[in-house]
Amino acid sequence: MITTTGLTKVYRSRGREVTALDGVDLHVREGEVYGVIGQSGAGKSSLIRCVNLLERPTSGTVTVAGQDLTALAGRGPRAGRELRQARSRIGMVFQHFNLLSSRTVRDNVELPLEILGVSGKERTRKALELLDLVGLADKAGSYPAQLSGGQKQRVGIARALAGDPKVLLSDEATSALDPETTRSILQLLRDLNRQLGLTVLLITHEMDVVKSICDSAALMEKGRIVESGTVSELLATPGSELAAALFPVSGEATGDDRTVVDVTFHGDAATQPVISQLSRTYNIDISILGAAMDTVGGKQVGRMRIELPGRYEDNVVPIGFLREQGLQIDIPGREQEPALLKEGAAK
Ligand SMILES: Nc1ncnc2c1ncn2[C@@H]1O[C@H](COP(=O)(O)OP(=O)(O)OP(=O)(O)O)[C@@H](O)[C@H]1O
Ligand SMILES: [Mg+2]
């Protein structure tokens, strides 16, 4: 639904160049909620602004719903109108809502319809329908100043839906909201995604957002996507930074003669009592140093950091047992894990 290839954005100001995007290949499938995370300055906002061509990419292409927007932007005087039309099919939700304070809620939602040249009566009908959809039917005549942050964001979302978009872009839509309001706005985005088949690309710095509503996610660093995939693929990727950030576990070994093991559970494995099996089978005492469990996409997933008595070399067999149960095993601080395992097993 959204594809970028080799997307690059270089800002030039006062003789200085900043490469905000450095060859980004993004692929968002139709109907999914896709989260992009990354540190401040990683290029997330630049990416989203390039996707709807609010910002002109320096190079690369952007295709949304089969339409090459970069080509539209570059084709002379008519391009302006075509691009505007294409853009009206891409809804955008902002962190600070960007509502007009002098207009009522209904008039704010009608604004994009006015720009599209929709007649007065039809505009009002559509605006009221959208306000109903976001749960604000009773606030149509209010002014933004009379609304809470969560209600303002609902207006922002209704306005973004005015052009019947196929795609909704959201740049930190919940970061100005308290946790409870955040949850209700995320739920709304999820519902819209399901009810309308809307594809959602959202930028966030909150891992909880990714955990609660995203089907897929990408991690950006210095203008590049360094990891991407569905949330379950990421969890199944050994050493994935995103997976570790989604399910952070901590805890230090309690002594030198101990082995710390990170166990990632997904799907059915989560329900099997593997830890107690391990303990019984090898007659060892296992300490749990930390754990994070959650339900992602209806499946129970999680990580647990456990400690086994003895050094790594003494635990090759129990670790092999865990792997055989279909669990993903990471040994913190040990990069060349598989090779060492083979060597150990041969002894
Ligand atoms: N209009 C601009 N002119 C010059 N440099 C810019 C401009 N917009 C962004 N940048 C620079 O591009 C880089 C990426 O910025 P961007 O806003 O995309 O980051 P971000 O990931 O959204 O960060 P944040 O999490 O703080 O919102 C930064 O180094 C930033 O200073
Ligand atoms: Mg930003």
C-alpha cells in the first residue's frame, strides 16, 4: 500500500547539509498498522512528510495505493492539482492536533471537504457522520478550546478521514496525551483500521504503542531502517533490537559461575511449562532474574531472563534442551553462540 525505494532527504540550510533520510526502503502492506520507531533525529518525521510529499524527497520514489507520488510532484504545472488530489486520499494526524480555534468542531472536520469543493449540505452530513464514528457526535458545535486533549485528537482523526483516505499517517499522535487517553486513541485507530480497512503508518517513540496496535514495525537510526518486519518476525529474530526494546528484560548474573539466558516465548511455547521441565530433567535450580509477558496480536509472547548454575560451557545441554522446545535463546554478551554450542556439544 505504501512503498518507498531508495528514499533520500537532504536538508540544506546556510551551507550545511543534513541527511535526514539515507536510502529508505519501506513496505507497508494494505490493511496493516505499521509503526516506525527511533530516537530523536533518526528521520521519522522526515519519512512521514516525504510519504505524502509535504516534503519533497531529494531522491527515491514514493508509491501510495499504486500511485507514484514522486512522479506526480515532478510533472510541471498540472502536477500540483494531481498531487493535491492524491494527497487528499492520505489522511494525516498530528501530535498537536492543528485544529483551527476559531472554528467549531464540525467546521474543522469540514475544512478538507471545503478544499475538495464538496457542497455545503454534503459536507455537513459527512462531518457529522465522521464525528459519530470517532465518538464525538455531541461535540459538533463545540470549539476546540472546550475539548480535552483526547477529544481534540478525535477531531483531528475525523478531519483526517474526511477525504475517505485509504491510508492514515500519524506522527506521534498520542505523545501529548496521558496514558489512559493514549490507550483510547490507539483503540480508535485500531478500530478504524479494522472497520474501514485503513492502512495506518504511525511514528512513535513509545514501545507500548507498537505492542498494543502494530502488526509490523521498523526501527530507524540515522536516516536508515535498520530492522523491520512483522512483530512476530521481529520477536523471532535473535539479537533483534526492536524485540529487546518491546520486551526489555534486565538482571545481572549473581556470580561468575552462573550463566544468564534470555528465553523468548511466542505462540504455543509460552503455555508450556518448559522452565520447570528443564529444572526437573537436569536437576538444576533456576532463578528468574526478570520477565516481560504480553499479548501481541492475540498471541502470548514474552521474554524471561533466567540464571543457570555453572558457566556457559557447563550448560550447553540444558540450553540445547530449551532450543529444542522451540524457544528462542539468546545468551547476553555472547555473539558467536551457535559455533560455541557445536564446539561444546562435540566435547
Ligand atoms: N526542515 C529542516 N531543515 C533542516 N534540517 C532538518 C529539517 N527537518 C529535520 N531536519 C533534520 O533532519 C534530521 C531528522 O529529523 P526528523 O525531524 O525527521 O527526526 P525525528 O526522527 O522525527 O525526530 P523526533 O523524534 O525528535 O521528532 C534531524 O537531524 C533534523 O535536525
Ligand atoms: Mg519527529
